Amino acid sequence: MRLTNRSAFWLLLVVLAVALAGGAYAAPQTDAKSSAKRTIHLREASATPKLTVVDIGDHGPSAGDHVVTVDGVLDAGGVAAGSMSQVCTLLTPGANIFTSTYDCTGSFDLADGSITVQGTFVPTAAASTLAITGGTGEFAKARGEVVIATEADTITIDLA
């Protein structure tokens, strides 16, 4: 087989096209929906959410005690948007469970998936900021922060 300049050009063009297509296929794919920056505004559904206190060790607030919280969440328009749950471990005891410092792990279960969070929470603080550690569904690659304003019962989820 004899290659001419013209056939060599076409062969080179085909090889280049295959290489580019393979590189595009091998490149990391991103999910524009889950990686988009956005803010979700929620509010706790109950003025006083259900708390379950697991008293471990000394009677009364002591390091290692757990507080489990479950509540519904509403969107900015007041419509049910899902639920939230968290398990908090008491780190620094205060005079009562509400003045203590906790390390919390929790999740927000929303229509399009869940968002998991972790961080320090102080019930009497004006606001506590927790890290978004991941999620499922639309939030599978979620990162960012959640700010919980205690008195206002508002939750601001900033997806990075």
C-alpha cells in the first residue's frame, strides 16, 4: 500500500479524531445540577422539636450524653419540604442541655435527596455553622455549610 500526502493527511485526521474522542470520554464528568452553587432556605416545622436525651454516665448533663432530634422542615413558602434528624454528643456540659456544647451529625431528607452535616452546635448561640459532608440523589457531591439560627428556627444551606 502506497501512502500519498493526501491519504496520510486523512489517516492523521482520523487518528486525531479518535484520540480527541477518547480523551473527552475519559475526562471527568460533572453533574451540573449537583455541583451548582445555590442556597436552600428552610425552617423547622415545630416550634419545639422532639428531643430524646440519652443520659450516659453521671446523672444530668455530662460529657458523652446524646441528644437525638427529629423534626420536619418547611421551605421558604411554609410548605413541607422534608425532614431533619441529628444525633448530638455532649462535649462541654453547661447548666442544662440547652447551654451545653455538642458535636452533631445529621441529615436533611428532601425531595431530591439528602444532605449530611456535621459540626459543633450550641443551642443558646444565635447561630451554629455545620459542614456539609455529602449527600445522596441531587446532593450526591454536596459540599458547603449549613447555618442553623436557633431562635429564628431557620436553616440556610449554602451548597458550594
